[in-house]
Amino acid sequence: MFDVNRIREDFPILSEKVYGKPLVYLDSGATAQKPRCVIECGKRLYEETNANVHRGVHYLSGKATDLFEAARETVREFIGAGAVSEVIFTSGATAAINAVAYSYGEAFFKPGDNIVVSEMEHHSNIVPWQIVCGRKGVDIRVLPFDDDGELRIADLSGLVDARTRLVAVTQASNVLGTAPDLKRVIDIAHAVGAAVLVDGCQGVVHGGVDVSSLGCDFYAFSGHKLYAPTGIGVLYGRRELLERMPPFMGGGDMVRHVGFDGTTYADLPLKFEAGTANFIGAICLAEAIRYVRSVGVAEIAAYERKLLEYATAELSQIEGLRIYGNAGNKCSIISFNVEGVHAYDMGMILDKLGIAIRTGAHCADPVMAHYGVGGMARASFAFYNTEQEAKTLAEGVRRAAAMLRA
């Protein structure tokens, strides 16, 4: 059975106190806390196996290289990629999406083409496309969502055409929690020959992914939201596309031969991994994946759904509180405002009560514009949170609202 109290023992920070009160950490959508095994993995690597990968014949380098490439296989298996050559380590999802925007855009975008981006995207899945489209003379079309937070996938057929080169869409909105029917999106895009990039930052955490069965062309996620360290991320790309794309950055490890008369590039995936790899981060990401799998991806998803339902019911009882995003399928994220209360003020008072939430635009200005608000409060739950913490949040919101209205 799923034992949340036992799981909480694996996360040292959850026993901390804030202003003398037990920490209630509800900001995992921004960055998740780390289990002890991941923390100890990093410490052990720095103490016993710290050497640059791929470049040395000595023992430590060979050991680090073996662990680094084993981590790539762990990621490949976890996301369902067909080959390790399709798994590229990056510094995070932002770097992964920028790499595709530059490299895929350079190879495939021509003036007069278009791409489609959903209205609910994080800025990191909007701005890179604006940059490359401005450089290449490509139009951006927007796939909207309705007031319930449901992506209007039926509108996609009217947005794509023979000149659509790519559709960029989230697996789960970091603001609304909405988990769109990606299979429908991908089928519509592929019908006109367009590629699909999926931002999996929230989705890979809340339910996981199988990129092969999903059929997406690119998939990006960050390790720090998946209980791994910051500074490590993954880009999955279909091999046939990656081979046709130029490298995003030049430097060491991504070359086969360098000369002033020309340079040849290394095979995948190293072609897209210029410079010293974050091998510590990659190995710790693999450790985090093993931890998640030991708990159970399906078990985590089921528990988080139950937690989401409980927290939604508790918050919905508060007078004047509006939850943004009531899609039929959503992950454990609740964004809300209370009438007459600024989200920032709400967050400040909750902080004094030991409750950590997120406030602001959440790097999703178009979502804020859709609802006509300047910001929202957001509680993002992980499998180490409890129903009691959800109840504590609701009590804190009620108390803060009463104070601020007074």
C-alpha cells in the first residue's frame, strides 16, 4: 500500500521548520525536493568518482563514463525511447527546447512556414519559437484553451496546413494542471507532416511518459522537477530528425575531427552535447528515476489524483476563491485567487504560517491574459504531500483572506 508517511522519511527537508512551524512545501511544480538517496548519490560521486567523462583513459574517467552512459540508458527506458542515441542530456527543459528551436528551425523552417503553439505554454515553450520564427520569417499560430482550462484541440485542424512545420504543446500545464489529449494533437499534426514537441516538465512527474507509443517527435523535461538536482535535463528526439539537424553549440565532445579546413561532428547523441557534460547531474537523475520507479509511477499518479481531489474540495469551500483550470484530466496543480486579495499578499502570509506556495504569473503571461489577472497563487502537490497539508493550506488561505480583507 502507498504509505506517504514512510515516503516522507526519505526527504530530509520535509522535517524542517519555517518560522517555528512545520514546513508545508507546496511548490514542487517549481522544483521538487530531493530524496536522501539522490543527495547521497551526488555526495558519493564527488567523493569517489569525480572525473571528466569520455576524455580520459584513467580509472576514474572510465568509471564516471560508464555511470554516465548507464544513466542515459536508465532515462531511455523510463521515457520509452527506442535508442540511447535519441536521449540527449541538457541543462534543463529550457535548453532542450531552445536546442530544437534553433537546430530544427535551422534545418526545416523557411519563410512563409508556420508553427502552432498552445496558449497554455510556459514561456520556455513560447519565446524560443518567437526568436527562431523572427529570424526565419515563420508565423506563429496559437491554439487556445477555454475558461475551464481545456485545450481546444478541435480548433487545431483549422490552424495547421501544408506549411505547418511544428506544433509545440505541453503534456501538463504548469498553471492549470491541464493534461491535454496529446495523441489527438499528434495525429492532427502528423496528418499535415508537422513535427510535435512536447514540454514534459510536469507530465513526466505526474504519470510519466512513453514517447514511442505517444509518437511525439521531441520531448523535453528537467531533472529538478523529477526529484533530481538542478542543472540537468533531457531532450528526446526521433533519430531521423536529429541526424538532419545541425548542432546547437560547438565545442569539445561533439566533434569527430577539427581542422581549419573543416570540422566533422560526432555521432548522436554527442553531436548535441558540447562541452563537459553534467555527469554528476545525469547520474543523480538516474538515481531519482530509480527511486520513483521503486515507489511506482502508477501508484504515485493514483495517490496524487486523490490528493488533488481532496485539496480542491477543501479550497472550494472558501468564500470568494476561484480555481483556474478545471479540466477533466489534470495533474496535482491548483492555481487560485481569492476575491479582494492579491496573490502576492496571500503568499507572504502563508509563508509566515510555514506554507510554501508560488505566486505571480508562473512564466505564463498568456494564461494570465486569458483570465484577465496579473497573477495567481499556485499550490503544486507531490507524492510526499498529505491530506493534512492540504487541509492546513485551506485553513491558511481562509485565515490570510480574513486578515487581508479586514
